[in-house]
Amino acid sequence: MSTAILTGPPAPGSSLDGDLRSLGFDVKAASGAEDAGALLSAVPAGERVALVDPRFVGHVHALRLALTDPRFPAAAAPGAITAQSGARPALARALSAAGDAGTDDLTGALADALDADGVSVHRPQLGTLVATVPTDAEARHAARAAVAAVDDEAVRLRSAVKAHDGFFTTFFISPYSRYIARWCARRGLTPNQVTTASLLTALIAAGCAATGERGGYVAAGVLLLVSFVLDCTDGQLARYALKYSTMGAWLDATFDRAKEYAFYAGLALGAARGGDDVWALALGAMILMTCRHVVDFSFNEANHDATANTSPTAALSDRLDGLGWTVWARRMIILPIGERWAMIAVLTAFTSPRIVFWALIIGCAFGACYTTAGRVLRSVTRKARRTDRAAQALADLADSGPLADVVRGQLSRTGIVRLQPLVLALIASGALLAAVLGRPFGSRQVIVAAVFYVVFSAAAVARPLKGALDWLVPPVFRAAEYTTVLVLAARSDEPQALPAAFGLVAAVAYHHYDTVYRIRGGTGAPPAWLVRVTGGHEGRTLLVTVLAALLADRGDDFTLALTALAVAVALVVLVESIRFWVSSGAPAVHDEGETA
């Protein structure tokens, strides 16, 4: 249990003691700063502790936001401050110094002292919620009137919903899913349980689609929408109850893709039962979606802390955001997850898997072209200086392996590395895909092109990726690797090669999404050994082309090789990912603004 220490005797008629206990705090009252220090030292080191001014007047939800959010080592609001175990020593030092100096606003002085000591203190935006420390009876009466004038439960429900979300989610899901989140909170359900329920519902939907029957398709469409409602509910429950966790971060970061791609597989299986082979379309849709997300992630990381972050294109975008209808139109045309899942559900119920995949490919291709074109214009028209952190993030997203490390060392004295990284990446990928598409399956010339790809892709990351368009290098590598697997599997004429390729790309894509969320959490890329073991993008690409050449005339051996490679990659990356995300050092990362 967490402990709340009142820094003085409670005010007459105050409900503060009961409010803190309702939030899970064991409440103790101190006679002053010195006594508060003694009570603080008596609290077990691993527990959260809060210091609250006994004169505090405000909403319970204001206290909840300030004192119970697990994502921050320290947080404060007027009249209250909290510290988790890592910030406890700094709080003890600040309390000792404040006790010696004497101050009327002890909690405010403590927050300032923590900031000065290098501990970042989170100060939540309270909006219309009240949190104040009145100094006389008249001010206390006015504060209580202000509290009574605002329904903090209504505020809590509104704040459970993302501030920025897609049109379908905002107007067709969130108006009622927030109440489902409150219902779950009042029954003690956790966000992770709701996330798991969403995954299971989506997997059942995929199973229904795999039947290949019209009734199964209708059930699949309905269940997919139910899964999406639960997917919205888990995040709203986390915000409503402030129940964030590292495990929840991992589930939230990976399950959306797992659900969507499992549903693609279900549709492909259902179509196969009806005699229609759409595995190539399913894999193409997955590749397009993943590459589009890598564009988003790379651009955001490249400009996360860039200076001079302005451009005429950005200014135009800001002006368009000032017109209400353009905001929703621009969010809808990129086909974010809400619109995408709604489209998939409706088309699954009333049409065929082939139509579903073609609609996905066309819609996602348009959205990808729209967002990428805008970001390219922003990049070439702004004068920005990118940081070493941004360059390292792009290098990590590139996922270059041991072959690239060896080649980079050999290329350091050649003129190749003087070319722009994006030019080198495009040359490497273009040559590889031209050979894969233009030569017969099993041709040794494809191996030569893959070796060329290894050399030039290594040259592309030989220098820091600080150029205006260098954020396009990782998505170019993703497109080259994934498309190579797709084309080789499709041209092998082995009936199960495409499903095996689907599994391989899914396993590799998981590794790349895992890398993204680690970087966003501030912990850096996966360990170097994992990149070495999985071969990097260039090593995997070369391996698949070699397998295709060696096993071209050996029946189903190429399919078996793809399957074995998919299983090996999946086991390695999943085990390491689970180890990381359930560790105490993993970040509690949650999507708060992205609609993809």
C-alpha cells in the first residue's frame, strides 16, 4: 500500500483523509516538516509516498492524477507531491532542507527542489478540476464552491478518451466505450485483461473467417468490430483508472498488429476453402501496412528533437487544422485503424476476401502516398539540424546486421559512402527487386543482386543519417526485404510457400515493431546480439535468395526452409521481447495520439 503523509493537522470538516484512503493510501498525519521527515523515513523503501498539505481542497480525480500515475517517478499538483522508490532519496533531501528553511507552501517548495535536484516532476494538466490550498476561510469556501460546480466524474470520463483519434473511433466507438471502461474499472478488471479479451475476440473472428462460409464471414465482421471496441476500451480503462504497466505497454504495442494480421490469415484460409488463393494479396496488404507504419515511425524519430522545426508545408498543415472539417477529412483519408477495421469488417461480412484485400491495398496505398508526400515536402522545405539521437534512432530502425558491419569497414576508404544514404538505399533496393522480378525463380543472378544489396545497404548506413530525407532509409529497407520474400514465394510455384512467407514476414515485422516501441520508450534498440542472431535485414534477404537458388528444384524444400526460418526468428524475437517488456526497466509506453 502507498502512504500519504499530511504535513500538518487535518483541517476541520475536510474530506481529505477519506479521499486519500479511497485512492489506496494509508494516511498518516505529521505535526510539521520534521515529523513528516521521520514518517517518510519509516515508509518501506519500495513504496510510493505522498506528502499532502492538510489545507488542500480539490477534486478526488485531481489527487488521482497527481498522486497515482505509475508512469512518473515524481509528480505534483498544488498542495500535493508524490515520489516513487527511485525519487524517494531526493524527496527526503528536499524535505530536510525545506524543514530547516521553513515555508508556507511546503509541497510546492519540495517540487521545485526535486526539479533542481535533477528529478523530473510531472505536473498533470487539470483543466477544470480544482486543486488549491486556501489560506483563509473565505478562500476555502470559494474553493469548495468551485469543486461543487464541476463534476469530476464527467471530467474523468472525458479524459479517458484520446485527445486525438480517428473519425470512426471518435464518433462511433468512444461515445459508449468509455462507459464500458468505467464498468470494467468498477468491477476490478484491468486493462491487460480487456486487451487479452480483444485479442481472443479477434482470433475467434479470424477463425470464423477461415471457415469460408458466408455465415462465418458475417460473424467474423461482427466479432472484429467487437474486438475493436474492446481495443479502445483497454486504453480508456488505463486512462480512467490510471492503471499503466510495462506489461500493458507491451500488449498494447503488439496486439493490434497481431489481431489485424491474424485476421488477414483467416481471410486467406477462408478464401482457399472456396478455391480462391489470395495469400499473395494478404501478404501484400501486410507489407504495405508495415512499411507505412515504418514511414510514420522513422519520420517522427528523425524530427523528435530537430531544431528549426518549421516549413511552409507545416504552416499550411497548421492552417488546415484550424478548419474543423479538414481535420477529420485528413484523418480519414489515411485510413487509420478505426476506419480500416470498420471497412474490413463490413467488406468481410458482405463481399469476398479478395475484395477485402484489394480495398485494403488501394486504400492503404493512397494513405501512404498522401502522408509520405506531405512529409517529404516538409523535410525538403525546412532547415532543420538533426541530432545524434535522431540519427541513432534511424540507424536502429534500419536493422542492419553483421554483414553490414563487415562491409562498412571495407567501404570506409571508397567513394561509395560519399553518396547520399537514401540514394544508396534506393540503388540497393532497386537492383535487388529488379533481379527478383526479372529473373527466373532460382536464378544465381538473384544471389548476385542480393550481394549487391548487402554492399550498398551497408554503405547507406556508413554515415550518420542526418540528411533531410534519410528517414526514408529504414522503410526502403523494409520494402526491399519483405517484397523479396513475397515475390520469391509467389514465383516458387509451391502451394504452401506464400503462407510460409506470410509467417516469416510477420515474425520479422514483429521484431521491427518491437524495436520501434523500445526506442519510443527511451530505452534504445534491442540488444546487439539479437540483431546479430536474426541476421539484420541484409543477412535475412541474402539468406532467402540463397535458399531459393539452392532449393528451386527440390519440391517443397523451399517452403520448409521458409517455415523453419519463420519459426526460428519468431522464437528468438518473442522470447527476448517478452523478457524485456516484463522486466522492471521496461517503459510504460502507451499510444496517446497516433491513429494508425
